[in-house]
Amino acid sequence: MLAGRWQVRHGRRGLALVGSAVLVAATLAATTATPAAAQALPDSVTVDATAGLGTIPANAIGLNTAVYDGDMNDTPIPGLLKAAGINALRYPGGSYSDIYNWETNVAEGGYDAPGTDFANFMATAQAAGAQPIITVNYGTGTPALAAAWVQDADVTNDYGIQYWEVGNEVYGNGTYGANWEADAHCETSLNGPPVTIGSEPSQTYDCGPTQYADNVLQYISAMKAVDPNMQVCAILTTPGFWPDGVTNSEYPDSWNQTVLSILGSQTSCVIVHYYPGGSSTAGMLTDPSGISTIVSTLHSEISQYAGVSPSSVKILVTETNSTIDMDTQPGALFAADNYMTWLENGTANVDWWDEHNGASAASTVDGETDYGDEGIFSNGSSIGGATEPAVDTPFAPYYGIEMLSKLGSPGDEMVTSTSSNALVRVHAVRRAGGGLDVLIDNEDPSNSYTVSLTFSGFTPSGSPTVYTLANNATSITSATQSSTSSVTVAPYSLTVVQLPGSGGTGVTAPGAPGQPVASNLSSSTSSSTSGTATLSWPAASAGTYPVADYEVYHQNSGGTSTLVGTAMSTSINLTGLTIGATYTYNVVALDTQGNPSLPSPPVTFTVPPPANATCAVHYAVTSSWPGGFGATITLTNDGSTAINPWTLTFSFPASGEAAADGWDGTWTQSGQAVTVTSASWNSAIAASGGTVSIGFNGTDTGQDPAPTVFYINNNVCAGD
């Protein structure tokens, strides 16, 4: 978050969110709790235990710490973290990372609380059984300083720290006109004098994505020379969120395109942050539904610009928070759904911001005080006449995270699940011992639901155990019930149903195949469904019987899966794919008796436009603001004859995107589909490289991902 170093300079970290709904006021605003309906409404949940979404990674459930937090290493903290299943801790804290010298325990221009140096942090991490994630100082540090940290941690002390980030939100260093991240590489004018740390201008120069990527290569070289087994992670913009896609005259290509193109084969780990914001609780709770688009876009960018397989690159979400109702039950609902949705889409780690943070704006949510505190524990601070509970008291998101420990453990298989009601979110995990656990997230503040449970590929047996986090509860309760086909969930509650059972074969099934890799992605101008790809995967291990063949399944948007082919070997060719569409596949091994394995982790990819098209389209977001963005589109004619007139068509990936005000053409939109017809003065695009540029101001609901395919006069165009 941009606020790590603002904590001291501006009094509270919340000032980093200017323009967000969390800063509406620092006064206590009361709202009326809505009574629960007397009659439960029906809902249907379906779980496909054979449609795998990958295993829960080790050290996936993370939390941020910060050196300005004097309560970071309080005596109760390790026990609280362990009880909640938090198994990763990020250090030294947001934007402070870019001013913090780990050797001297000094943050330039900031505040270091006593007892928060690296040794003290590691004592807490080890006591909690949590794996550290370290952000090295890019802003005011050097590759040598980072390498010395690796030497101390992984060689001298043998901590075995796997993930090391280079800098925090480095794109916030003034390159795009907003400056919250310290960066001594920056200059006050193009080729001008360096900035003064602590008084940087909002617009800086010579420190954008090109310089960052070049420097990351130096960090990789220095740090891997000390420990070749660790991962050095680069900072990317989050697709659909500012400043993703923003360009300027100094950097004509986006941050992600530039960074990934320079890193190339050295790309092994990337970092994004996720603060969905929004203006309402209901909107915030629906935001995780857009995570699959974010991850799909990252995979496409990694493949296109870095030229490496996305399956070989770890994605970490090292900061996230609800930003609305942060200490009360909506924050708990969001936390559970947020973590699981990221993990189901293949990320290796998700880290909540923050351990302790401080009150910023008080309000009342369903009868409970929300302090606008992004920490999961109280630090006893006050705002607007409201004082937080005792230090280290857990807030609601803590319990939302703790509910995940009832759902699954590292190594358990996440599987596909769907709900018939959009207000009832659901996630499911197949336990290594054969059981199946279902998390039901009732985001309806008013109604209970009687949820019917239907399973495919799983036979429940015995009595389920039901864990519940009720609205405004300060602990999780458990009970045993007899029914395996139904459970009732209260308003604004989290419920985990643990079902004993099995696949019912009575023999040892084959092991799950390894994660597939998509290669040879291509398309042609012959049709919109000319896309092709090759899927390859590591072989499954045999169980009681030998492995006979593999079934390849396409994961549909509704949570179901479709068998698309069977292979005797560990690869299959896919044809008939739609250009610009995103596909997700996984693989199941069958033995000679027809017994299926658990599914492989999924692979997701987007079919690229044809490289040999006679037209090309370049799309770039040039500016962004809350609720809107500006973009330019350049049409290029690579054919041998002029195009006159022209019509451009494309579709926005996100349902909330719209072209509100376009120029240099006539703009119309139906649903997510956009059509632009030429104006009288630009109707001709000259042959052999002629171009026409158009633009628009758009609206969004928090995300503005770029369209994946464009057509000129119904002819598909290459990306540019």
C-alpha cells in the first residue's frame, strides 16, 4: 500500500486512500442494523470434486508487518497467528520498504519502533511457524545492500526465505504524476537533478519502468549469487487498476509491458497489490469476482512480453484489504472470499494489510463500531471519539482468515463449486484424506439461506462438522449435524461444512497429473475460431493400477467442466479456439480400471490475435481516476491497399467498462461491445503502414482491463 511511509509523516495510513470511501469522515456515523428474515430462502450449491483448481500452496495465507508498528512482536502475536492459520509474514512494511536500511534498522525520514528490527521480526515469524516474505529497499537502497540481507538470512542464519521483492509500489514514484513511493533514482526534470527524498515532486523523470527493470536485473544477479534457490520478484501494476496501461511521452509502453519485456527469461516471480475500493459494501463484496480476469491478463502479459510460460512464474498478492468496513463483518466476508479466489486462480501467496495499523474513520456497521483500521488487530488508537478495544484484540477479518483453516490445509486440492444465488459465495476443498470441505459465504445482510448440497465425484459418509462465524461474532463455533445434503446459513455469516467421505473406489487412484503448460498459441485470419494451442503436462504416478490415459477438461464459466479430449500421452492439441477468448483446462489421469485421479492444477491462457493480419491495433490507457479512465487507440493498415471507410469493433472484458465520450469517430456501445465508425476527415487509412488515432474517456467500476481482440471492417487485427 502507498501508505507505509505515510503512517508517521501524515499521522495515519488512511491518508494514502484520498478519494476512497473510507475517508468520508472521521466522525461516528450510525446506521441501522437490518433484522434477519424469519424464513430462510433456498439456495443450491454444487461441488465438482473432479474439477481441480490446484492445491493450496504452502505459506499461502499471509499478513503484512511494519517496522513502525510497536506492537509487531507482542507476546500474544505468534499464538494468534498460528491459531488463524497465517503462515506467511511480509516485512518490513509497505512503502517503508523503500526507505528502510535493514543493517542499521533506520527508515530514512520515517519512524522505527523499538524491537522491530529483522532479528526481532524473525523471532516472531519462527514462533508463529510463518515463512517470511521480504521487500528489499529499491528506493534508497542498492543491490549490494539487498544481497547482504540474503547473505544474513539464507546463508548465515539458514532461514531459507524463498520470496524477495524488489521495492514496493515503485510505479508510485512520480513516473505517472502521483508520488508516494521514495525513489532516489528519480530526477526532477528530464535528465535533470535528482530528487530529494522526503520532498519529491508529484511528477518525476528517468525512473520509470525501463530503469526499474534494468535495476531489477542487477538485483537478481547480486542476490542469486548469494542464494541461487531464492526467488526475486518484480513489481507489476494490477491489471485494470491505476496506473495499469497508463503511458506518457517518456514511456510509450505500459509499465507491465516494459518491465516484462526487459526481464524476459529472468521473470520468475511477480507482485501485484489489490485494493478494490468501491463506494458501497455490496459492491466491495462482489469485487473478488473480477480476480480471474486480473490473473488471466497477467498470464497473457507474461507470455506475450516476457516470452516465458506463465505456469513457471509465481504470482504473489503481497497487499490486499477490503478498504470498506475494514474491522466489521463485511471485512471478514471479503477476507475469506478474497484469499480463496486468488488461490483458486493460481497465485502462490496472499498477504492482508496489516497486522496493526490504527483507526482512521469511525462508523457503525450492523451495530458494531468500525474504526477504519486496516489492521487485523487493534492498536488501541482513537478517532472521532471512538476508542479501539485493547491492543491485539482481533478484528472481524482475523476470524474470516481463521475460517480458512477449517476449509483446507497446504497440499489439499481446491475444487470447483457454484451457488445458485450471487449473494452466497462458495469455495470447496478436497482434503488429502478423502473428505470434502465447503465454505459458504452468505453476503446477504438480511436473509438466511437453506443451502442444498450436491456433489459430483464425491460420496459423503458420516456426520459433517459445521463451523460458523456469525455476524459480529468474536469466535468461531462448531457443531455436528446429521444431514450431508443441506445446511442453513445465517445473514452475513461464514460457514464451513466438513464432510467425511471418498470417491468411493476402494483402491488407490493415480496421482494427480502436474500442471499443464500451454504452448504454440496461434491463430489465423481464416476465422474467429482459428485459435490453436498445445497442452503438455507432467505424467501422473500410478496407484493400484497403471495409468492408461488422460482426460482433458475445459472449465466453463458456470463452474462446470466439459471433456474436450483424451490422450494416451502427456500432451494434446487444441483447435477451434476463439481469438481473444480466455480458456482454463485441467487434466485427470485414468488407470486401466477407469479409476480417476484428482485433477491437475489448471492452466489459463488467452488466444492471441493472428500475427500476420493486414491490420494492427494499439490500445493504451493514458489516464485514470476513480470511476473512469482515458484511452487512445491507434489503427494501422499493414495491407497493400487503403482502407476507406473503416469500422472498428471490440468488446470490453469487464462488464462495468463503458466508452462514455469518444472522439475522432462515431462511438456506440451495446452491452460490452463497442463500435466506432470513421469520421469524414479520417475515413481513409493509407496502405503499407498508414495510421489513424482515436480516443475516448471511459467509465468503470474499479477495473479497466484492455480488450483482447480488435476488428477493422470485420477483419481481425494483430496486437501492436
